[in-house]
Amino acid sequence: MLVQARESGVQSLRVVRDKCPEIEQLLIERYPQMTLSEKLRMVAQMAETIRQLQLAEIRLRYPRADERVTVSKAVQTYASPRAAVCRAVR
């Protein structure tokens, strides 16, 4: 995983060692070449994966709940207080 770091006022990428060295090198080379659109698409895909995992965990806890209840419990369990306030204001 790549993380951004500031060293001596210069922004750089630092690799967290969770992959084999060949994959890390590929990521180091590829990320700077990605367009903003590609990076945003990747973030959106990661967010969707997290949402699906959260829903799956709620379904395991409440196997008889319908989809409306499942989503409601996921929001109650995983949404930050700030997100809850933002939804209430809408």
C-alpha cells in the first residue's frame, strides 16, 4: 500500500510492506502515471467494497432482516456522527 508522506517539505510516496517487492515496484511506477479520474474511480471502487463488506457483516448478525433494516443497521453501526448529522440536515 502506498501512503503519502511529507519529508523536508517535499511530498513523496512511501510503501507499506504488504505486497511482494515486484508488485510494490509496479505500484510505485503506476500511481504517479494515473489520471485524476483513474484515482477517483479507484477510491470509489474501494468505498463500494467497504460498503458491501459492511452490509455482509450486518446480514450475518441479522439473517432474518430485510434489506431496508439491513441498510438501516449498517448506517447506525458504521456511519460517523458527522455523517448522521449531514443526513439529518437534508
